[in-house]
Amino acid sequence: MKQAIYRWRGGDLSLLQQEVEALIGTDRVESKYLNSNYRSAKSVVEFNNAVFKEAATTVSAETGHPLPSLAYGDISQFVSKEEQGFVEINFIEENDDQKWNEVAMERIPFLLEKFQRLGAKLKDIAILVRRNEDGQQIVAHLLNYKSSEQAQPGCKYDVVSNESLRLDGAASVNLLVSALKYLNNTEDAIARAQLSYEYARLQNQLHDLAEVFAVTNRATFENNLPEGFSKQKMFLKKLPLFELTESLVQLFELGKCTGELSYLQTFQDLVLDFSSRERNDLAAFLIWWEVNKNKKSIQVSGEVDAAQIFTVHKSKGLQFKYVIIPFCSWELDHGSFNAPTLWVKTNESPFHETGYLPVKYSSILKDTLFASYYEEEKARSYLD
């Protein structure tokens, strides 16, 4: 039941916390506390017990609302594992040269090296972030570090994440899609530019961007592409969708691209599934791809030795031997850009006859007739 408390999933913890007993009677309710932790080591359990107890008390005092203390009143867990484990926290101060998050980013590869020297495998390490953008930055940083002089012999820096596994981030897939768009409409100047750019990027020929984007002259544009593609253009247009993608893979020699095979195979599986389930039509597939491309990714075997990056929400229920939270500095209250709309009412004039009114959540409300709604939402935001 506790798994349904999150408000961003439409849950309301007060239903379990207060209203169940009030509505159906205490004699019909039996509370069972799941207070034994069978997963985590001793130090981790004790750390969580201390942190959440203190955090609940602090949040209740700061918001003036008892809900956090009530919600976490039974948070303490018993240790079931004999392993000691460890928890390490580092506080980082900003200086004139670097922001705190830049310092935290630089420490990530050092931690991966430390764990590997202790005998850990990368697949036993999880890196938790709040936003997908943070995960993308970590992937980029580790890729750069891996090829730098700072990389340590014998250490690996491979990571996988939802973002890094997405098909629309693969160079080979982007080239394939660009070629399909061009074949669908050879008069589309944007499609020509995309194809020219993706092919040049795959060939590491982006040094002359003026030539890459010289697509107004079709002859010049096609001369920069594989000869077989230009000569077989009319033939390719007549092929069924799956055979078309296979031909393009061969013509552009995409099978030789390092690290792209899994992306190509997954993309071709999607094409085959679409052509058998929907329509064997190029234009229809391109429309479908634009709508669904951000949802499609490759599936990685659990045997792949790479650290995994998750958002905090997607990590729920998973288990790792080592967990790194590099950017643990999150706003508890709503930001100005994502402030919710509150539905409020009052018995005071001049709003006593209007019923419920929509108002934007803001600290300004604490000096209005709707202060109680503001305080309630603030406490719930901190609790989230």
C-alpha cells in the first residue's frame, strides 16, 4: 500500500495515514509494520533511520505542519544483514573557479576507479540523478575522461542509461532515418541537409561544414554520398520498407560502425514489426517514428559490465552494491516554473460566494485568506 503514496502518480498518503480508520472504523483495520530491512547493510540502515527521523522533525518544524512527522513516524527499520557496509557524504563549497556541481562531476571517475581497485565490477555500481539531463552530462563527461590522459590503466568508465540507449541518439539510426526521409521526398532541402550532415558525422568529415551543407545543388550533394546510393535511388524507392532499410545499411556500410550493431538490429526489428503490423509504407513509418522515437531504446543484458545511471524515480525497487548520488542538492519547495495550481475556497468576503477558485502556488498566499492551502501544499511538497 505504501507504494501508492506518491502524488506525481496520483496518490494521496492521507488516505492511508488518516482517513482509512476514520471511514471504516479502527476495529476493521489492522496495521502491520514492515520494519525489517533484508537488503541493506548495517551502516546503510542506521544512516537511513537517523536521516529520515531528523528530516521529518525538521520539515514539520519548518512547515508548521505535523504531516511529515506522522508520515515518517514508523520509518525506523531493523538490521537483518551482518554486513557492515558504509556511507560516505562529502560537502562541496563553491569557489570563484568552479561551481559545486562541476567539482562533483570531476569526482565521479575517481569513485569508479576507487571501487574497481577494491574489486568491484562496474555493473554493481548505480549512479542516481534527479533529472535525465544530469545523466546525459555524466555520460558525456565519462566518455571524455575515458579517452583522456587522466584515465587509469586497468580501469573502465563504461556507463549505460536510458538516454544513452535510446535509438534516436545512435549515429547509424539517425543516418538511416535521414536517408529514408530523403527517399520519401527528394525535394526536401531539410532532409538533404540532415542526410549530408549525418553521413559526414559518421565519416568524421565535419571539418568543412560549408561543404557538408551545400545541398542546394543536388549533384554536388549526391557526390558526397556513396555512389551506389545515388545510382540506385529510383530502385530503392520501390523496395518494401524492411528490404529498403537492409539495402541502406549495406550501401552506407553501417554494419562496420563500431558499437552501432545493437542499435541497427533493434531499429530493423521495429521496422519489421511496423511493416507487418501497420502498413508497409515509408511515409507512414516516418510519421510513426517522429511520434515514438523518444520511447525506443535497446535492451542491455545484465552481463554487460557498465555502471548504470537512473533517475531516482526509476531506481525504485532496484538493488546495487554501490550507489553514487553525485548531485544531492535538490529544492524541496516548488520552483516558480513548476508551481501547481491550487483550488481554494473561503467563507470570508468577498470570495465567500464564489466556491472554489484556481490560484497559483506562491509564498504570497501565506498573507492571504488562502494561507492554510499554501501551508498544506508546502508541507506536501517538502514531503515529496
